[in-house]
Amino acid sequence: MSSRLTLCVTSLVWLAVNASSSFALSPCPPQDELKPYAKTIVEARIRSLSISPSGLLEEDKLPIQAVKAEFEIERVIKGSLEQKAVVVYGTSFSPGPFKELAMMALLYGLEGHDSFEWELSRQDLGESLAYYSIGGCAYYKFPDFEDLGNDQ
């Protein structure tokens, strides 16, 4: 992808995520209330997770960190999806389960513990330009990390 296209996509992602920042002030409903409204829910594993500067700066503010997670789709639970892998994007200022995503990336390859449920929220930016977002009030369900060391 050319650097100009990358900058354009990054800028649009940043605008789309931060345009709804006023919604981040109110708490999200419980997960069991979000699940019925989700259009696409997948069981996934995280192949890679990165947090790095997005390249966008706001005057007199900290650099905006971009979060990128590569999901390996195990199965579609609700809705339809043909891809076997997707990339989801977010920022460090949007709500989201970053601690849990980091744990799942560390557990990749530990069968029985490395998959989770996730609502794929597609954000369309144009006729042929879209991305999946991490932030916002979306459904997710992670394994119980408390029981992880108790398998015998």
C-alpha cells in the first residue's frame, strides 16, 4: 500500500473513531445486552497485536497511538463472514478491552485458551474502503483467565 493511501486510511480511521468520542463518556451496557444487537460475532484468535504511533498529532497533545490486531477467524457465531482473517483497528483513547486483547495475543497457540468471541463492527468509509474497529460498545467474551493455571 502506498504511503499516501496509508496516510489517508489512517486519517479516516482516526476521524471515524474520534468523531464518536462523546459516546465514550457514557458507560457501555452489559455484554449480555449487547449480544442480541450484534450483526456479526466470530470466535477468533489473535495472531498479532501492535500498539504504535499513528503518525497523527494534535497540537499541544500527546501522539495518538494506533492499535492494530490481526484476528484469525475460527468460526462465525452470528451473521456471515467469508474471510478467515481480519484486521481490527482502534486508538488508545477509544474504549475497548485492551488488557484482554493483549492477554489473548500472549496465549496464541495455547489450545483451549486462545480463542474468544468478538463482535466485528465494520466501519464503511466509502464505496470500497472499510475497516473493523476495536472501540465503542461492542460485544466480546473472553475466557476466564482466573482458571487458566488450574488445568491439570
